[in-house]
Amino acid sequence: MPNVRQPSKPDADISDYEWSMTPPSVKFLISQWRELLGKKQQQINNAKAENQWLREQLNLRLEQSHRLAPPLLPEIILWGMVGLILTIGGTFIEASTLSVPWLWGQDGISTQSLGVTYQIGAVLVTGCLGGGSAALLSQVVYLALGLFGLPIFDRGGGWEYMLEPHFGYLLGFLVGAWLCGYLAFKKSVKIDRLIFSCFAGLLSIHLVGVVYFVILYIFRGASLGLDSLAQGIYVYSIAPLPGQIAVSCVVVAIAYLMRKIMFT
């Protein structure tokens, strides 16, 4: 008789004697079941591998969908023009807040000045909606027009404006606008990212402004009409900061709603 390969023991805990006493039909069934289970396990492993590949592809698609496409040149120019108009208009519009509602019945609806204009708000909202390149373009054109004589700055215009103690803050618009726009469009829109973008832009404007003022004060301190360096920093940075923070909060709210409408 030809030699027939005997099936191996399915478990090492089964002794040789027990396995030798097992009927051949039972051994055959055990062998068939083991083979079937092996095929099923292979199918499961293949399904897991395919599922893992599909999951990786899905994550890749989701990551790509969250990446914002860089704006095209016409969009940059359009938002740059919008930012320029907003900045010029915001320079001459005073920021105010309404009185609290529970006083409306007594004194009527009244407004209270925040001590600043909407100029910085215009710079930041351009970055949040148009991106860094458009925001930077708007401020480059704004500074160029003002320095060439158009009275679009707070106190006029012309090259002599570079000797004004607050001119450094106008230079800071270049850095702040670009930084705000860059951070705002680095990932998909989220309220915390817009808050971080606006306040990073606002901080950079003040840093550039303070550095420029300090340098100007060193060379022209007496002619600036200020008693001390600390007084100048207080007047141009510390005093208007609460109002500018309030304007920035409004910018965040507007930018978040607009981004949700425009890009979703």
C-alpha cells in the first residue's frame, strides 16, 4: 500500500498515544478544518491589509482637502484693492461700542469711543480674508500713495511723514498684514487660528512701531514733542492697545463668518 501522509497533531498538548488512538476519520476532519481555518485566516489578514490601505488613502484625501490652494494672482490683486480701500476708509472712521442694553431704556442707545480707528482692523481683516500676499500688497500700495503725497495717513501724507513718531506703526502694517494672512491660511479656518493670526499680526505691528520710535527718539528726541521715551511708547502702543484688541475681536468674528461663507 502506498504511504499516506498522516496529519500532524493539531495541538502540542495532545500526547502521541492519544493521537495514535484517534480514528482516521476524525484526523481527516481535523485536518480539513485546520486547512479551512487557515484559508479563512488568510482572507482575514488580506482584508485587514486592504482596510489599512483604504484608511491611509482616506487620511491622505482628508489631509489634502484641508490644505488651502494658494490664491491666484487675480485674487491677490482683487483682495489687495479691497484691503487698500478698507485701510484708507478705516483710517478716518473712529471705532465705537454701543452702551449696554439695560441702559437703553434710560439714556437711549448711545455709543462710546474706543479711542482708536478701524485702521488696524482693516489691515487684519484683509489678511484673514485675502491671505498674506494680498494683505501685504494692500499695505505696500497704501504706504506708497501716502508717502507720495496723498493725504491718506492720519495726519496727511508726504515723505516728511517718515519723521512722525508713529510712522513705524505704518511700517508695521507690512509685517503684521503678511503675518496675519500667512497664519490665517496655513490650515483650514478655525476660530482659534484666526484669533492667533490676528493677535500675532497686531503684536508684530507694535513691535515694529516701537523699534522705529526708539530709533527715531535717539536721533530726534527733543523735536518729537514728548517728555520721555516711555511716554511715547505709552501714547502710541499701550494706550490704544485695549481698543485695538476690541477691534481685533470683531475682525475675528467677521473673518470667521466670511470664511465659512466663501470657502465652504
